[in-house]
Amino acid sequence: MLYLVAVSLLWAFSFGLIKVGLTDLDANAVATVRLTLALLVFLPFFRPRTIPRPAAFTFIAIGAIQFGLMYALYITAFHYLMAYEVVMFTIFTPIYVVLFDGALAGKLNRRAVAATGLALVGAGILKWRGGLSDGGLIGFFLMQGSNLCFAVGQIAYQRYRQQWPRAIDAKLFAWLYIGAVLAAGSVSLAITDWSTFHPAINQWGALVYLGVIASGVGFFGWNLGVTKVNAATVAVFNNLKIPLAVAVALLVFGEKADLSRLSVSLACMAVALYLAQKRP
């Protein structure tokens, strides 16, 4: 669980960095560059012959869904939604985590459903606002597709990883990023005008940080943490990063926040995490 806490805090810092440094760059290009840099981090550990080819293709597919396709849908949603609406609609990810895990297991865990409900309420207290911008319904469904991709990828990696107990995650993860770059790169080649992509020096610094640390180390640490906890805990942590991001924005970036809402949100998350971790 410490992996998930550490990555949640890491991503909380990333929100502020993206907001102040990369908003004028093409989003699809940013996603492709981030994932390519993340792939480069794990190429030194890449050992193509350590697993059979069918397994390699499975990990490529997981990466393409969890990271590549997720980013493509997420970024497209910004054409239809305000930034706060995008963040608001990410709170449904825990539902997909629990439903997909339940579908694979053949039954729903009631405690997991209760924990997920509390995590949804806890995040909603902070982020939910009434009304939608023009094209909001399209954006909503794009975000749910993005949430579903991220949820499916997490549980798929958690379960399929168990079939390779002797494998080292760092050696496996290059396969995931190969899939992610192929998926995000394909979308970018079709949409992005790369001739206009000219980041400034400080923006390259932000891209390197986001690609190497937030995406590379972050996604690796997240999926590693996912393999060490149950699906209910994974579901809760998908929303726990939201109040943590608000707390970091308040304490580090000097932004304003409703302390009463933040307190209630964190309390809901704490109870949800207790339910998720409690053994029957």
C-alpha cells in the first residue's frame, strides 16, 4: 500500500506542474512524448526473451489499454469539457475497478462495493459541480471510456502478473510502455500537426519530469502497488489521489481550498480504506 500512497502524492504534484507549464502544447503530442520517455526509462531492463511471445503480446495489450488508449480518450475529452469537469468525471474509476474485478471473479464483494461507494462520495464532495458545458455529454462518455481503460488495465495487470511469479516487474514494464506508445502514437500521428510542436526549454524540463518520473516511475510504482493489495483497496486509491492533490495544492502551491470539504473527503477515504483492508 505504501507504493500507492507514494505515487498518489507524486501525481498530486504533477497536476500543478501541468497546469502552469504545458497548457499551450498539443495534448496528444505531450502524451506521446511522456509515454516515449517512460519507455526509455525501462529499456535498460528490457529482456525480450524472458517471457514467451504470447505473454509479451498480452502485456503490450494491457499497456495499450491502460496507458495509451486511456490518454487518447482523456485528452480528447478536453475538447468538450472544462478542466474541472474532466477531473470531476475521473471519480467514477473505482466503480469500473470493482465491476471488472467482480466480473472476472464471478461475484461482487459487498465490502468492496461499500468502500467504492464511500470513495466516490469522498471525491464527489470535493469535485462535483452542477451543470455541464456544451458538448458535456460527449465529454462525459469519453471520460468514462478513459476511466474504464485505466481500471481494466490495473486489474488485468494485477491478475496476469500472478502467472509470472519469478519475473521482475521492471523487465515486464517495457512491454506495457511499448503498447502505450503504439496506441498513443497512432492517435497522435492521425491528429497532431508535429511541425507546430516546439516546446520551450522549461517545457522540455517539465516533459522530462512528467515522462520519466510521473509516467515512468509513477505508473510502474502504481501497478507494482496494485499487485500487493486487493481490488477494493485499488478502487479506493483511484480516488484518494484527488483529496491528496487538493491538499498539496493548498500546502505547496498556495491555492485556496474549502477545508471543511477537504476534511470530510479525507474522512470518507479513511473509512473506505478501512473497509477495503478489513478481512471478512
